Amino acid sequence: MGIRLTWEGLRELAAFRAENGCAISLYLNLDPSVTPTPAAAEARARSLLDEAAKRADASLSELTHEQRLAFRADLDRIRRFVELDLDRDGAQGYAVFAASLDNLWRPLPLTGAVPDAVTVRRDLYLSPLVRLVGAGEGALVVHVGRERGDFYRLQGGKLVAVADRSEEQPRRHDQGGWSQANFQRHVDNLAHSHLRAVAEEIDRQLRRLGPQPVVILSTEEVRAELAGLLHNDARAAVVGWTQAEAHASPAELLALAAPILEAWRLERERSVLARWREEAATGGRAASGWAETLEAASDGRVEILLYEERANRAAFRCPACGRLQLEGGKCPLDGTELEEREEGIDLVVHQTLVHGGTALVVTGRDLESVGGIGAILRY
């Protein structure tokens, strides 16, 4: 089950539920200030997996012998992966999801650091990933010149090449018997054709990847010409332009693109919060606080879930239909006894994602007065 760290990928994971066994979700913080060496990562992973084994023994007594064997095998597979195959290059964190009886194995390098965590249950623990999707993971970074057309995608803290539309253009010594003016027009036409091909590739990549922020690195001269060639959707996706050396490495390009993506994230956060405040103040399409937001998420009405990073509280979920509420008892829809979960924020994230919504982790305290959570609603 392969996913990209996009909203579509998270929805795929949110829809997963282990029917034949149980699922392990492991998060490992690889920030060098916290985890300076591979040995430190291995030690912390062992500790987390030991915790997972104890938790399963205490709370999953209904597992069959086959399910227990598969669970132990999943723990061993994760441990071997961390010890032998985990690639830290550019990654600030790692998530690993495993449920062998349900054909799930997904190691996922992360652009940002995440707190160490492990869960063992039927569904996957996903709320730590929300902040990373909103921070520009998956962004398209394009290095463009009159000959250059290098396309990269931000994945796991590094730029991964996805396309190359570079084309070698004729040089002045190639003109033969042409007049200087004719040769220059020929060169300019070739460069224009090249930039048109780059613009078309940007559009093609956005259709393939879905909506993503785009950062373009070019000279001012190239920017002026390329901007006029971009299709409307591609032009709207561009969150910033900057310049780079002709032979800049992917790491150098990322260092230039990162501040642009951070500025885009902060502006988006300000805009979404302003919209929520306006809707909440007029009794419009907004939910405020835990009770309203859990109800809206259960009804599939959340367009954008908003919550502060440390916002959390226990909540109850119906194991039959997934409905959420703050108080225990029986589900008002089907009468099933509700299950209590400590990670209420993960419950509401799941419901938001499976119904097609997105989420935004708010960095300030704009939601403090409503318990750290709210939502913009579809209706």
C-alpha cells in the first residue's frame, strides 16, 4: 500500500482498518539534536516497540494465536528496518505502519520532526502527519533557465527529481553563415519554445500530483517570459520565485525554496483563521470547541479542521459507524456501546479525512478560547 504524503495519501491511510489483525503505527523523531546517531534511533525504536508489545498484551487479549504471531512478526520487521534499512538522508522523522495480515507495510520518511510515539489498534495513528502536509511536503520546485528545466518534489526533507526538460541551445559559434540578427532571433525562438515546454510540464506535474505549492527558481529575465506562458491553474499554484546559481545542487535549491514555503504556510494559516473567525462571529459555517467539531466531523461537514498542536482530550467513538462524541454511552444512531480513546484529536482527524476534508495545525493561540479546536464547515 504505497502513499504519498498528500491529503489524498492521508485519506487512503485514514480509510484503512485492520480486519484480520491489528495495525502498528510507529513514529520516530530523527532531529539530529534529539537523535544524533543511528544507534540512538535504534535504541529509541526498541523502547517504543517493547512498549507496543506490553500495550498489546494488556489491551488486545481477544487476538487469536495467528494474530499474535503476525503482530510479533510485524514488531520484528520494524525493528530490522530501523537497524538495517532506515535512510536518514534529509529526513527529520520517520513513520512506519505495519499490519501484515492486512497487507500493510509502509515506511515513510518525514520532512519535519515528530514526537516519538507508537500505537497498536485497528486503525492508524495519523494526526502527527497533518502538520507536515500543510508545511509544503509534496511541493514542486522548478529550476528554470533558457536551457535548464529541472523539476523536483519535496519528499522526506529533500528534493527528489521528477522530470528533466533541459535542452541544449545553439551557441554563438554555431551560427555559420547567418547574420547576427537572424541568428539571435533563432536562439530567442528556441529559448521561448523551451520555456513553453517547461510551462506545459509544470501544468502536467500539477495534474499528476494534484494541487501543490510551486516554487520557481530563475533569473528575472526568464521569470518575465515564463510567467506569461503558465496556464491559469499553474500560475495560481506558484507561491514564490527566487534566483539560484546555474549549477546549484538540490540541497542548495531546497535551502532557497524553504523560506518561501514557510512564508506561504504562515499566510495560508492567517487567511484560514480570518475566514473561521468571520464565520464563527456571524453564526455561519464554522464549528467552535470540541462538541461542535466532533459532531460536524461525524456528519462529514468539515471542510478544514483547525487545531492547536497540543490540543487533545479523550473522546468516544462508535465502533460500528464511527460517530464521535464527548460523552460515553450508546451511539445515538445504532445503539452500539461507544469506545473511549485518549487521542480524541486523532479521531476527529480521521473523520475529517475520510469525508474529504483537510486540516490545519495552528501555530498560535487563536483557538485557545474554544479548547484549541474548531472547523470551517461545508454547510
